[in-house]
Amino acid sequence: MSKKDILIDINETLGLPRSYRFNPFLRFFTILMAIGAIGYGVWYIFNGVDADSSSFHKGVPFVILFFAFSSLLKNFLSINSVYFEKEQISFKYLGRKNTTIKWDSIKKISFSSGKSRFIILNYDNGEKLIDFQFTIAFPKMIEILNAIAELCPQAEYDEFISNVIVSTEAKQ
């Protein structure tokens, strides 16, 4: 069975409920390295820098802290897992409130091609229309998009998304 055949009727082929996860080893290893770099940067500021240190040695720990905090925040605030269920899709995070969207509330799926590339799910939460954005840098994104399209036949697609979706039901 080819990859394209799997994408057609993907939810029937792979079944529901199912989940997609970011590699937990890679995620937690990166978090541990960032925490270690932050610890080292703080330690170096208080123990490795004195009045006789060069400007380079005084500035390096702050550069290390900047990149370590950036990596730590990125890993805590980006999507950790996506859960598909019969009634809804759930986006789970490590350090942020999870988001759950009912299939029948999704109105539009589009692609933002600005500096940061991401998918926008436009859905109705009962009070107003909300744009939920998630990055395309997630494992098996083509499978995820095709599964969403299959479960949301009422949704509209922009040109890019309509070209990415393989499911025959979504193209109609």
C-alpha cells in the first residue's frame, strides 16, 4: 500500500481515536539541555566573571542564557501532541492550556506563508470565530491535514491546503 493510498480514508485506515506526538526523548532532552545551559550561564555570571574578565567573557553567559531561554520556551509552548477523536481534535502542550475543537465547528483551513509558516483552523466556539494557529513543523503533518479534512467536509480550504489534501472526499 502506497503512502497516497494511506492518506485516502486515513481515519478509516488508521482508526480513531489516535494520536500524533512530538518525539518525547528529543523534547525532554532539549528541555534538560536548556535547563543545564541556564544553570551554567547563571553559575558563570556569579563565579566565572570578575573585574579583570574581558568584555567577551562578560557577555557570553548572557548570550547562552538568551538562547537557552528561547529553546526552553519554544519547547514548553509548542504543540506536544495531537489527539484525534470521533467528536473533536485536541492539541496538547507541556506549558500552556490545551485546545479542543469540535469537528463540526471548523469553518476554514488555511496556510499562512509569512515569516513563520503555520496552519490556521478557523472555528466557531459558540460566541465568535477563532483562528487557531499551529506550526507545520510537526511530525506527519500531511497525515494530520488529510485526517482533519476528512473529518471536516464542511470546511473551506485555501489554494495551498486544497493542493495538499489527497482525500477524495475533501476534494469534492
